[in-house]
Amino acid sequence: MSGVLRPWLLLLAKHDLFKPVWSDKIGSEWRRNATRIWDIEPSVLQSEWDDMQSQFESANVSRWPTTVERQALDLKYSDRKDWHVIEAGATAKEAQADQSTGIVTLNIKDFSRSELRKLGLDLWDPDRLLSMWWETQPELLTQTLNQVIEDLVIHGRRHPAPTEDFLKRERLFRLNKLLKAQRP
């Protein structure tokens, strides 16, 4: 996830809007891809990963006891490169059977909805998920987005720009429309 969307979702998790879940493999993949895509120093990403681990100590399913085995997932149609993401979601679902559990990704096409349904997992595009939350939490979403943008600008990781520009860059088009509709 990007430099705006990831910290924003994590800030929303701090406000108990949802419980994030990841695995060591997801973390390795994120750090490797972010280094390549955004030309960020590996040490910066490692520091951010370590910070995520300390802020959300129970989020890393690699440290949970589990009975979920990859072979038992019976995956055929989801992209093989993303099976570890489904495995993390299935582990979370097993541990929290009474809670809605799903995968948040920009790569919707890589996941078979029917395979995820069989595992009791939802699949959310960040724009749809944030737009859904907007219905009940518009103030929280606005406040936290502004906070994340301000922090990124202060630390020189983003240039100042209108909020709408940040949302467009993050491909949050539905949410952008909702935000615009709220303004007088």
C-alpha cells in the first residue's frame, strides 16, 4: 500500500475502526516492493515495519498458533503469488470466527471471490471500504486523513496539495466524490 493509504488505514485501526492483520511474508513483500517502486531506503521501511509491529502487537499472524494449512485452503483460481495473503486472512478468520474478516487490496483481480467466500473472507478495494466507512464515520475519516497528509508534508514525504489531489493519486475516486459532496 502507498505512503498515504497505509498510514491512514493504520491510523483508523488505532481508532478501533478495524483490526489489521498481516504476516511476516506480507511485510517482506511490502518492504521489497516499496523499495523498488517508490525508491525508499530499506532502512526507512524496516523502521516503519518495526513501528507497525510494536503499535499492533497482535496483528502479525505469523506469531499466532494456527491450524490453517496452505494445502487445506484448496486454492486454484487466486493468483499463486497472493496465496500467502489469503493464508493470513484464513488464519485471522479461524481465530476470530465471529468477526467480519477480509482482504483489503488494490489488486482485486488477483483474488477469486468464490474461493474467499468458501473461507468466510470478504474482499475489499480500499476505495469501497473507506466509502462504506464514510457512511457512519465521516468526521473520523476526514480528521485522520488530514492528520496523515499533514504528517507526510511536515516530514517531507509529500508536497502540499488539496486533499482531493491526494485522494485521486490514491485512486480513491468514490471517497473523493463523497468528500466533495460534504463540502458547502
